[in-house]
Amino acid sequence: MLKKRIIPCLDIKDGRTVKGINFVGLRDAGDPVQLAQQYADQGADELCFLDITATVEKRDTLVPLVREIAAVLNIPFTVGGGINDVKLAKEIIKAGADKIAVNSAAVHRPELINELAAELGNQCVVVAVDTKRIAENDQQIPGQARNDNYADKVFVSGGRTETDKETIAWCLECEQRGAGEILLTSMDHDGTKNGFALEITDTLSRKLNIPIIASGGGGTAAHFEELFKDTHASAGLAASIFHFGELPVPVLKRQLAETGIAIRIPAKAGI
């Protein structure tokens, strides 16, 4: 059985780690290099670095910061934010990233996924998908059970702009185009610490043949246990619970192991 992965996420704005709720209300969460080192030492399985305003501000990801973070890591490292062509993706990989994540640029020009997969290999291409449940009357209904009166829609530009793409159909297209992994963030659950979006995560993880990383809503060990027992997600990603010390990675991993979840427990992390 493949072990489930725990992935801290560094949302970067102006060179600092930040965190908000439902994609707004950002507050400072610390120095990204220090946090990266901390998570590597604690036994995190991977790290994700998302320059959350790169697309909106129309600038490239902060390559020097990527290089600085990568220098302190011994775990796989994914970088996203403002990557819109193969040239920049190669620069990010050269700076030390193991994988690159694309979001808005792939929605606007889906062929980018094919180009990245051809040049870097499927295993290096993560498509980040920000999804939000929208009712027929355009009113948000987070957490509502499945019915015919809503659609799960893809948003871009850091969650600011709704697209005409339906989430499941878009994720299927991403897989067909060569994505090696989907990072699915539920905007309705983001930062709430009330649990992951289990329904759409389970649906996607059954329909796709590539790994799904679930993001948005993880607040307790029980939420991660639900994620791994009630869906086929390969990994759980979170930010604020790790950044602010509410649920340290070693504590989470120990509690998951005690519930029978297959999880990597490195000896040096003191779990």
C-alpha cells in the first residue's frame, strides 16, 4: 500500500509566508526559509510553495527565494505561481524544485500542460485547481449535499475570477494532457479548519488515475483521517495548522499512524 503524504504549503506574498480564510484576509505566518527547514526536520513528506499573487501581479515566481528554500530541503518540493511557459518552468526546476504547479496559465492555455509534460515529464507537472461550489442562482452553498442545483467551478487568479470550466471535467482534461498530479483546493473550505471537501475529492480520486492532493479545511488529525479513509486522496495539504503550531507535523503523523493510516514516520523526527 502506498503511504499517504502530509504536505505543508507555503503561500508566499512579498517574500513572506501568509495565510487567509476562503482566499482572503491574509496574515503573516513567518519566514518561508525557516518554515521550510522546520518542516523538513519534522518529517513532512513534501513541501509546496505557491507564490499566490504572481499571476495577479503579472510577474514571475521568485526564483531566488525558490533557490534559497530548496537549499535547506531534503524532501520533494513543488513550486507554483505565475508559471506560464516551459522556459520559466525549467528555471524553477534548475533553482531546486522537483515539480512545478500551474493553475491560471493552464486554464487560459491548456496546451501548456502538454508542453510541460513533454519537456519535463509527467511526474514533474502538477495542475493546481481552485474549486468553488456555485448554485444556479450564483449563490455559494458550501457543504451542501449533491443535487442538481449547483456546479463545482474552477476559479483562477488566486481565486478571484470564476471560469466556465467545471471542476471534474477540467481535472479529467488535465490528466489527458499529461498532468502527473492534481492539487485540488476547495475555496469553500480553505482556512476554515472544518474538514476537507470529501465529496468532490472522493469523486475525483475515483475518476482519475493520477494522485490527488486535497487542500482546504484540514484542522485536526480527525480531518486527515476522514480524508484518507473516506476518499482515495494520496495526500493532504495544509498551511495554518502547521505554521502556527496548532498541529505539528510529527503529532499529526503519530495520531494518523495510531488510527491505522499508512504513513511515513522518519526516525529522526522523533515521532
